[in-house]
Amino acid sequence: MTERLSGVRLAPYTTLGLGGPAGAFVEAGTAGELAAEVLRADRAGEPVLVLGGGSNLVVSDAGFDGLVVRVASRGVEVADAGDRVLVTAQSGEDWDALVVRSVAEGWAGIECLSGIPGLVGSTPIQNVGAYGQEVAQTIIRVRVLDRVTGETREIDAAGCGFAYRHSAFKADLARYLVLDVTYALERGTGSGPALSGPIAYKELAARLGVALGERVPVADARQAVLELRRSKGMVLDAADPDTRSAGSFFTNPVLRPDQAAELELRASGFPRWENPDGTVKVPAAWLIEQAGFPKGYARGPVRISTKHTLALTNPGMSGSADDLLLLAREVRDGVAEKFGVTLVNEPIMVGLAL
């Protein structure tokens, strides 16, 4: 049994620098320890918070009155599969380190997800995505602990229930504990540099100077993505106060046709992405700015990023979770009043609700 600590402040374990003390705190260095600690707490009726990289959490100032299990499992296994490689990574592996390795090895499929903070175990939960890629495109299997049955299960891609920034795991956070994830990545062939997946995001294509659908060397795709993310304060940097955030605080709303028609009446010609199912995705950043919340808009010690209106930041690390929620509610309510669209938070709230 690993050592339990008490009174550990959670703020230093989150990128926002927010969060009070844990009732108990333990670090799990293997998948076995992770499963055992969570099951032990479940059987004792003790509340559990599984803590990864802390990049997608907003933790209450009161902390968490239960057991916080920090994921620290490590290990990556690679298996050949013809023109693909199957890469199985433990939940505690650093996500961007895995992307770095895939680019160095010439494996394509996750290069546009460069610079995203956090651990591997969180990627299927959020269906992490950016710049035209999402992990749903490459994940073939997720090994989980089913906390209801106490059994370890392997769930294939179809069973993951992936949708935009959503999954079966996010739908039932209290049930599934991700232990490891297997990605199928394209193997580079030929004598030249390995090529990325087709570039599917307009801003990235423009940065690379290529047309949508073209491929570029995986290293070039990674570099361009990192440049774009840095310009928006979305790459962790101790010297950049705008990176003291949980990334995008709100998801891009996906509207039904009738909702899109209503928005058109309020904001003719609004920017949008038309989806094959008839729904319309709207950039939340545009809604926020047009509702009167510019970059750098502040409320006390917290503010909207000076680089990107989707990020709410704690620049001096002197704010509280309550401060952040007041700002988030002001933004949400302002967008709803002007456009009739209710923004939904992307980070997971612990002891709080927007």
C-alpha cells in the first residue's frame, strides 16, 4: 500500500493554480496501484478524485474532502501492425512527450495535438482534439477499471462513445478509471520524411502554406501547431501568465438547425462550421468577444487571456476558484443574453458548478 498524506494543497497540481487541500493524497506509480487505491476507497465509501496533469480541472477553494489519487504510472509499448504501429501508453505518461516520440519515430496521427498539457489517461475522456485532429481518430482500445463491477475491461473504439469533446468515460466519470490507451498510428514509408495526416484545419493549413487535405512532414506539422498554440498562450510557459489556465474554458457550441436560424437573426453571417448531420458548430471565442468580453478582460485577480478569449487565466496565481467562477458566469450569461446561446464549460469542476 502506498503512503497516504493529509492536507496536501491541490493548487500546485493544477495549471490554474487553484484548489484547496485534499482530505488524503496518494501517488499511484503503476496501473495496479492506481486500480487498487481507487477500489479500496470505493469499497470504504470514501470519495475519490483521480488527478492527472491538472490541466483540465477547476478545484474548489475548499479542496476535496476525500482521497486524491495522483496518476503516476509510466510505460509505453509498441507493436507492429503492417502499415501502422500500435502504441499503448500508461495513463500517467505525459501526453506531449508521447507526441514528441511519435514525430521522432515518423508515426502520424497525433502530430496536430502537440503542446496540449496533461496525461495520456485524460485524452479519451475528453476526446482531446485540436487543429483538425482528435484522439477518436487513432484510439483503438482503452483499458479501464470498471468501478461498479471491480473488473478490468478493454473497450474498443466503438464502445468509447466518442463525440465532440465527449466520450462514454466523460458521461460517467464516477464509473470508469482509464488505465492505459492504445493508439493506431500511421507508419512512415519510403526514404523521405514521414508525412502527417491530411491537414484539416484552415488556420494550420495557412500557417504551413498548403491546401486543406495536403500532407506535410510530421515535424513541420508539430512545429506549426506549437507556433499557433504559443501565439494563443496555449503552451505551458512559466514566463507567460496567459498559460496559467485550463486551456479552452468553454466548448464551441453545436447548434441544431433551428437554434442556428435563431442565432442568424441575432448575428447575421456569424462564423460557423456546417456538420454533415445538419448541426452547426459556432466558435465560442467569437461569441465571447462579440458579447463584449475582449482579450484581457479582468475581474479582480483573474482575467480572460490577453491572447485568446476562450482561456480564463489566473495570471498572478493570486486568484481563487470563486473569483474564476464569477468571471466565467459573467461571460456565460453575457453570451446567453446577447445571442441566446448558453456556453458549457470544458474543464471538469471539482466541488463547484458553473
